[in-house]
Amino acid sequence: MTQLDVRPRAADDGDGRSVEGMRTKGLSGNSVGLLGSAVIGVSTVAPVYCLTSTLGSTAGEVGLQMPAVFLAGFLPMLLVAFAYRELNKVMPDCGTSFTWTVKAFGPRVGWMCGWGLVIATIIVLSNLAGVATSYFWLLAGEVTGSESVAALDGNKAVHIVTCLALIALATVISYRGMTATKGVQYALVGLQLLVLAVFVAMAFGKAGGADFPTGADFSWSWLNPFAVGSFAAFTAGLSLSIFMYWGWDACLTANEETSGSSRTPGRAALIAMVVLVGSYLATGVAAQMVVGSGDRGLGLANPDTSDNVFAALAGPVMGPALGILLFVAVLASAAASLQTTFIPVARTVLAMSAYRALPASYAEVHPRFRTPGRATVTSGIATGVFYTVMTLVSEHVLVDTIYALGLMICFYYALTAFACAWYFRADLRRSGRDLLFKGLFPVVGGLLLTAVFAKTLIDMWDPAYGSGSSVLGVGSVFVIGVGLLAVGVVIMLTMQRRSPAFFRGEVLTKSTPALVAED
């Protein structure tokens, strides 16, 4: 395995320039370009998967204002993306949020920020695997024409075994490196965006037809967030919307493997976000025009279909033959994201280990594939265990973990945004550009996400929040979200005894010199 050399040295950014303040980890440099990085960002978000799993829930919360909520969720994500871009320019470290918040606020805040990213990723990996499994059996049933085959997804044992097999396959692909990852992603991302475009075009074409009596005529008021019925409904919808954009920062966690590591990942993240917001707005408007946002018939908020909207709309909107393509697209979306989502969690764990915030064994890099092998495998095992336990405990695990995921996302994104403003505080008076992109934009984005975090924390105490399930009278979403953050505190205190140097601020500080890995 590759070991770290502790001699100070500047790290190269892929363009022959040195970047101070980072520690390379032995990963395969210059493996990904701008297009590949943007594709990884889109793939990690999994737009088709996000749409099928949250269109119904969002419509149930805010009704026809769903497109407005998509726009509202995009704003804090865009502002936080500027913070990531500016921090990455001076510290292109695969630890991203962990490394940057440690340098800005110290080891404990940084450790919890890293934990927020890791546990959010584990949650979404489990949900991705669950959706991929469901669509695998749905697709198998469509292809074979057998309802009994499709019904296998309802068999809990079959579902869990299939899910674990998909997680294992994604782990193997991620283990083999960025080159293998990139090749798979071009095909899968291209397929899902193409099928999504076909769905949108056909939905627009059939809107207003006699076969779709629940459809709605387009109105510009759909883009007005102030028309949402209540603030509680708006924040619930916004939390779901934020989840739909989560994952673009995978572009940044692959920075040490990207050509032009100080600039390319930030540009790729912005490109990915533009693609996402365009896809979400087009699909949301088209879906509302063809079936509406009500809770009857094919309406998006129908509780019988809201957890998996495309499964209900594929046939009616696209017809039996093309409808199968939508099943394929959702499966491709979930499978693609399942694979690329290992990138941020494995590389964050790698960085935390390299800086002695986690056991040193997780800093090992495979000598051939140049990947964080142990961290990747451990992430796969943790995902499988988490999904299995949650599936056996709760029948509504998909809905509740998605709501809890919004809390985690707001937590670590907001900390990263504030870290940007604090880290660059001495630069804010140098120019208008520095004031906006290093100070104002990150702070506003962080405040917006903090407000969503606080309101969501209050609302999720109510068992009616999410799926409606509870634990001892407390909403299960609250138990999942707060419980997982509390687990992070316990692990941090344990690591503090095992690795006191990191928590004393002796390993990673704002002035830490660059250290590089040698084979």
C-alpha cells in the first residue's frame, strides 16, 4: 500500500503549478477532465432517481408550487458551490468539507462536518440501492411479462439479497479506480438524460388530453415560492429539493484525481448544477401539466404512487414499449449514482485517516488501482448493514431516510459555506469579487441552509413528518437524523482518546505545509 511521506513539499495541480496547504494521498492524478468531472457530479446526484422518489413527496407538500421549490432549493446550493470553488482553488484536497472546516474552525467542528458528509452518503447509498433493486425487479417483470417476477421485490428476503448484490457490484467498480468509473458513467448518464428528455417531450405533447383528466394548465404562479400554503410546507418541500441537488460536490472530492485540480472541479460542479436545475424544472412542469399535483388518479401526490412516480407514469405517458425505457433510465440512474457516490465517502474517510482523525489503516491506497481500497470496501459494508437494518426495522425506511438526509446535507454544506467566509476573512476587502464569492454568497447560502436545518429539526419531532412512523412518540425522521449525528459525537470522542494529536490541532492547521505520498 502507498504510505505517506511526511516531508513538506508542494503538490502539483495538474497544470505545473504548486498548491500549498494540501496533502496528496497517493491517488491517481490527472485521471478525469472537465467533462468527466461534470458527468460524475450529475451521476452522483442521480436526477432520474431523485425525480421518481421525490416528485410525489414534494407535490404533496407544496402542490403546484413544486417548480418554485426546485428553484428555491437551487439558490442555496449555487451559493454554497461558490464556497466550494473558492476553497478548492487554494486547497484541492479530497477531504473537501472536512479538511476545509478543520483549517477554518478547528479539529472538532471539522470532524463533525466530515462525519455529516460520510453519514449522508451512507444514507443515500442505501436508498439508491433500494431504488435500483425495485426497478431491477420491475424491469424484469416487464421484460418477462410476469407479474410474479415483478412481485419478487415485495419479498423482503429477495429484496435485501438483491440490494446487497448491487452494493457489492458498485463497490467493486469503485474499488478499481476512476478510469473504470468514468467509462461506465458516460453511458449511464447519457442514457438517463436522453430518456428523461423523451418523457418530458411526450408529457408536454399529451397534456390536456382526455386520457389525463387530472392535468393542470401551466401558470407562471408555479414559479412563485410565496404562493406555498404555509412556511412549514415550504421548508418541508425545500428540504426535499435540497436533497435533489445533493451530490454535485463529488466533483470536488475527486479533485486530486482531476486535471487542473485547483480549477476544473469547481467549474464542473457549476456545469452539473445547471444541468440539474434545467432537468428538474422541465420535468416538474411537464409532469404537472399532464397529471397534476393532486392526490387522486395519476396525480403526483397520490399516496399509492408518490414514492415511485415514474413507475405509475411510464406506461400512461410513454406507452408500453417506451415506458420500459423509463424503468431502464431509473435503474441506470440509481446504479450509476450508487457507484459514483462511493467517491465522496471513500475519499473523505481517506483524508480523515491521512490527517489522523480516523484509524491510519483507512489511509491505505491500492498500489495498482490507486484508490482508497479499505475505505471503499468499508463504505460498502456500512451501506449494506445500514440498509438491511433499516429495512427490517421500518417499512417506510426510504421516505424517512430521505427526509433525514436533508438534515445531514444542510449540516455539512452550511458548515463548509461558513468555513469559506471565515478562512478568507482577510481577503474580503481586497476586491468586490472576493467580497461576493468568498464572503457574501457563502454566508447567505450557509444562513439559508441553517434556517432549513433548524426548521426541519423542529418539524421532524412530530411523527406526522415523513412517513408518519414514530419511536416512543417521537417522529422516526427525528430519531434517524439526530441519532446519527449523536453517533458521530460518540465516535469523535473515542477517536479523541486514540488520536489526541489531531484534536489538539497539531496535525492539520491553517498553515499546515503540503505533504505528498510516495510509492
